[in-house]
Amino acid sequence: MPPFFSSKSPKAFPLIISFFISFGALAQQALPKGQALVFAYFKGNGQDGLHLAHSQDGYTWSALKKDSTFLRPTVAKDKLMRDPCVIRGKDGLFHMVWTVSWNDKGIGYATSKDLVNWSAQQFIPVMQHEPEARNCWAPEITLDEKTGTYLIYWATTITGKFPETQSTADKAYNHRIYYVTTKDFKTFGDTKLLYEPGFNSIDATIQRDGKRYVMILKDETREPAQKNLKVAFSNNLLGPYGKASAPITGKYWAEGPTAIQLSKEWLVYFDKYTERKYGAVRSTDLKTWTDVSDQVRFPAGARHGTVIQVSQKELDLLLKQ
């Protein structure tokens, strides 16, 4: 150990304490005053529903309600609530979509004003028209703030599509990202292809970065194995998105990305599902990435979810549950 940090040095402990106080202060400054972060996630197979955790710095997360469910799934044949995506809508409500089954042709949807009390759940049959569709996985919502239109997108395998990337591995799934648009979650546009990256892809999430949009998605290729996260950019929410980048995650399998910008720093969280824990990478320019998985702490068993910013008042209500 260098002399600066030697336990024999009388200056060591004040300096170390000062360092951690300064680091904590910097972390707190990343969030506006009176704001907090909430992470929506599932556990197990998603059978018990929505779980929530909170954080003040984006690195240390604590489960809410003793890690019990905030909403139990009631729709679709399998009644699962996997991969919950929650955003705040233009109407001030929280809108949530989720995976209802491993092999259904629709997704779940519900709203809430406070993340505690939820509307009746709905099943949206986004791929019901497609006879060869096998599934609808990991739906997400992104709001076009200029038009007030919501983009709902997810991954589906349509048997016979994209034969150039077809494999017999992973039950022969060969996903691409599809979407619908809506302004009111009552009427929806036609289902269309959102992104064809040239590989089996799932778990897309889209964030606005100034005047452009960044899509973070999983390369699901099994042979040879990729199982990593990549990014692609577009000047428009509906695309076209450019060529996917090199992997931004390391030599481990990662999925279920969710991202947030804190001050000038982007944090992308993801499920290191083969290791049964959460990881993260950070960047200031969305080009150069640093793995900070050893710095984040999530509730045990947390799976694919989304991060959202809430007010302290909203968090106080959640803390009372």
C-alpha cells in the first residue's frame, strides 16, 4: 500500500474520509434537488409482478416495500409480468408495458398516477395479425415530446423471416425489433419493423440525446456467441438507425439494458443473467464506455427493468408502503 494511504500515517484517515465525502457529494449533485431515482424490475419468472427499488446516486439501490410486489399480473394466458418498462407520459401518468408470456402475441399495459395505485391491466395484441409470430418480448415505450406520440417497441421472432441469420440454437429464435405508435393507448398504428441490424436482436431501449436518439440493444446471436449490448443512432425516433456499434459490455452475457443521463454522465444498467446479478457501464459521449459493474448494488434477484426519475414527494409515498 502506498505511504499516502498507510494506516501508520496520522493524515491517512482524514484524507480518506474527505475523499468519500467528496465522492458522495458529487454523486448527489448528479440529481436535481428534490428528485430521486426508481428502478422497476421483476424477479424469478415474473409470476409475482412488479418490484421497485430506489436510489439517490444511481449506484446503490434499495428495495421498496421489503421487496414485495407493487402490482400482480392478471392478463394473458401465462399471467407473467417480465421486463417492466415504466415512463412518465405527457399526461403526467406513469405508463407501463411488460412481457406477459414467453410465447404470446401481445403485451401488457397499465397506468398509475403514483406507482402504487394502478389501473386495470390491458392486453395489447400487437402481433395478433401475424400468423407466424412466436412471441413479444421486452416491450418499451419512448415518448416523442414534439408530437405527443408514444412509440411502443419490442422483439418478435416471425418464423421464416431473415433466414440469413437463422440458427437452430436458442430454440431457433431469430428476433427483430418491431413497433406501433399511439397517442392515447386506445388506438394504435399498424405494426412495422423498427430496426434490422443484421443480427438476432432483442431488448431495445431508446433515449433522446440532444437532437438525436440512441438505441441500446442486445445482440442475441448464439453461434458464435455475442450476447452483448450495442448502440445505434438516428436523427429521428422512428429511424432509420445506423449500423450497430461494437459491444459496449464486456466478456460476459448481458441483456435488458436501461439508461439514464445524470449530469453529463450516461449510465446503462443491464442484467448479467448468467451470473445472476446486475451490471453497468458509463460514458460521457456514448462512444467510450467504462465498466462500473463492481460499483453498483441492486436488490438480490433483480431482473430486467427500467430506471425513471421521480420527485421526492413521489418517493416518500413509495417509502410508506
